[in-house]
Amino acid sequence: MALTIKRGTDPDQPEAGALIADRRLWLNAGGTRVVEDGDPAAALQLAAPGLPIRKAEVDRLGLEVVDGRIQQLPNGKRAAPAKHKMAAPSANKGAAPPKSK
């Protein structure tokens, strides 16, 4: 009997909305700002060239591709977070159940 391990996604394919790093990018110590390689504020590596940056990080940090390079948008210009897409509850959701016969 063999053990089969299945992954939810192909590790070679980035998730939808992820960005592929064009250069080495770092986070500052607070994890709130993206800095270039060699910047004294660099504390945590975010990505290496050719590797994906997860969609959650792209959204959290406000990253966008500008002129072929990944850049962090200024605080006031970050994209709005995704809205909840779940359908509204039906009109009778809170109604009392029908009487038994």
C-alpha cells in the first residue's frame, strides 16, 4: 500500500492574485513597509527574484506592478480590501418554521 499526498495547488503555479518578484524585496522590522535590497531598514526577506509573493501579502502591503516593477502604493492609495461576496440571506431566514399538520 502506498501513501499518496495531494496538495491543494500546484507548487509550481502561483496562486491567483500573487505577484512574481522581479528582484529581492525586504520588509522593515515592523513588517509594514517594503524596502529594497541593501536598505538599512531591511529586516525580513519578503521575496527573492522569480518567486511568488502571496496574494494576502500583496493586498496587506498594497503592492502593485508599475512599469514592470513591484512597488508599494502610498497609504492613501492602497486598493480597497475585497468585499464580502457571500449572498444576502433569504427573506425568510429568520422566520418561524411552518406549523405541523
